[in-house]
Amino acid sequence: MSTSIRQVSKRFNQTSALSSIDLSIEDGEFVAILGPSGCGKTTLLRLLAGFDTPTEGEIDMNGKLVAQKGRRIPPEQRNIGMVFQSFALWPHMKVKEQIRFPLRYHHFVEKQLQEKADERVGEMLSLVGLEDFGERMPHELSGGQKQRVAIARALAPKPSLLLMDEPLSSLDAELRMELRNEIQRIHRKTHISIVYVTHDQSEALAMADKIVVMKDGKIEQVGTPEEIYRKPKTVFVAAFVGKANIFRGSWNNSIFHPFGDNRIHWTVPYVSENLYKEQLCPIRPEQLGLSKQGSGVEGIVRNAQFQGKEMHYTVEVQGELILVHCGLFEQFKIGDKVVIQLKQQNTVNDFLFDERLGNDRSKLRETIPLH
Ligand code: ATP
């Protein structure tokens, strides 16, 4: 199902939870809504589900108007499935009954599915890898198994859109990774459109076709995981996704002088128009290296954390804290004077999308040494 959200705002008394949201969700697309607590993710999901009414704007599903200012079609008249953080299983029902329930009562279930409900329940149990758990009660399941049942229940009536609200956040780290793979596999198999709300950037990067980064009720950036990670348009996106250090300094075409020091030349493949104008440069901790001497940004190691396969250093530079991730062979002590350097990583392809350069290859030659 394709969904179109046009200029949607939602206010709760004095609180503006969403303002002027424009977004399209294509048929079969996996869209992650990513942002910190209170940015409006759940409110957007509730508007899509039909639990709430927009204060302004319109929502279309498959070309049909389902919500507009002050009016909405209720959830049962939209062909959607929902999965919540809290699983929301009925405590008195066996697993197979949980999955059969919506086949009986969901508005849009095809007659054929209703007639072959047992078969469909079996199919769903096998889709989520719980073939032998149909007779269990919810209290006899682990957290991960409960969430699998919730996913099977949501998918049983063949909804056109699956809404997932932080479905993995109450599970432990290992299970989260396992269920990520499961959800991806299920998406590939069913081709259902998914809107997946999360505050966990790694979940969004790992699973989504498209990420919508939100802040304070507004969309900061929409893009593929790679675009969002490698080409952040704002300070917020750079810092929230990928935990980038935001260096202040000065730009001269594609050369950045950190802290305005003209002796240091960092060739940076991409920077957004916004950040360029503000004379800022986002650089992730793994793009930096440390050494005892040489040219670079001078600082003092203030903290060091052993992380198994690498070291995480916090380096103070002119009163600011910069995070640097290094290999284990580079060891520094707290209090060491160090030099921060940008690792060599430039590729010509990165420049092809540079907003300042556009796609003009002649300009590329002026700014990048092509060898
Ligand atoms: P979290 O990740 O913590 O769940 P969120 O991004 O989902 O946060 P929302 O729950 O959508 O954020 O809330 C967005 C804003 O709207 C918040 O400031 C919240 O306090 C406010 N809000 C949400 N629901 C209501 C409500 N029913 N009445 C008043 N304010 C509300």
C-alpha cells in the first residue's frame, strides 16, 4: 500500500507534537522513523493507525483520504497491522488463538483466509519460527517469542501496512540482533510496507530502505541509510546518526581547516550546504586517528575506554571534547599530549553528490587531485 502524508500537524493543547510533515511511503517499502524521545514518532504512527486525528493536513492510503483536519477513518477501517513494544498479547489465549483472532474479526480479511484459518495460523507460526508453540500460553514464552507471536498476529490477516512501535526495545541486546534479522527476512518474504519507529540508529540503519530522522516534531532529513549516515544535512543528523564530532573551523572548497588553523588541511569528501555555511564539519570517531607527533589538531587525552577490538579516546581540544576510535596497537594514556589526524578516505564518488559541486565533473578536477 502506498501512503502519502501531506502537511500534517498535530497539537495537544499548547504542545506541538508534529508540524508540517510531508512524507510518502511506497508499496513494499520499509521506512524507519528515527529520533530521540519526544520528537513525535509515536504521534506520527498513531495518526497513520487512525488512533488520532491531525490538527492540520491530510493522509491518503492507496489514493483514499483516511485523515484530514479534525476528521479520520478509524483503525478498523484501515487495512493495517500493529506491533507494540509491550507485545500486547492477550494473557488468557493460547498462541494459536492469538493469531487466529484477527482472522475472525479483522475488517479486511479475505474470505478464503477465514475459511482456511487453521492453515493460515500454521503458516504464520512457521513464518516466525514457532511451529511447536501453538499450544503455549503467553506466560510460557520468552520476550523474543512473545514478540514473534505479536508479529505473526499482526501479519495473519494480510494487512497492507505494518506499523511497528519500538518492537525490540524491551528485549536484550542479543535477541534484538536476532529479531532484526527475522524482521528483515519477513519483510523480504511478504513485501509488506512497514513503518518502524525507533530511537536506535543502528536498528534503522540495518533494516530500513528509507530513514526519516525527526527532531522536535519536524523532519530533519529523509534518505537511504547510506545517505543519512554518509551525507548528513544538519548538525543534529550528523550527531544523532553515527555520533559524529562536530568540528568548527573554516572551509575552502573541499578543504577544511579544523579550529580555523590554516596549517591543517583536511580534504573532506562531502559536506552539506548547511554545515558548509556554518563553517562546521561532522567527522565520526572512526574517521580520526591519533599520534604522538606530526601535523594535526593538538589535544590532551582525557579518557580512554577499552572496547575489545578497539580503544575509544576522549581528547580535549580548546575546551571541546573530541571522540576518536583507534586500533588496539595505538595506545595512549590519560594526560598524554596527542595530535588528531583525519584518516585517508577520500573517494571521487563521494564528490559526485556534493551539493556545492553538483554533478559538474570539471569542478571536481579543480578541487580534487585525481590519481
Ligand atoms: P518516545 O520515544 O519517548 O516514545 P516519541 O518520539 O514517540 O517519544 P511522542 O510520544 O510522539 O514522542 O510525543 C511527542 C510530543 O507530544 C511530546 O512532547 C509529548 O509529551 C506530546 N504528547 C504526546 N501525546 C500527548 C497527549 N496525548 N497529550 C499531550 N501531549 C502529548
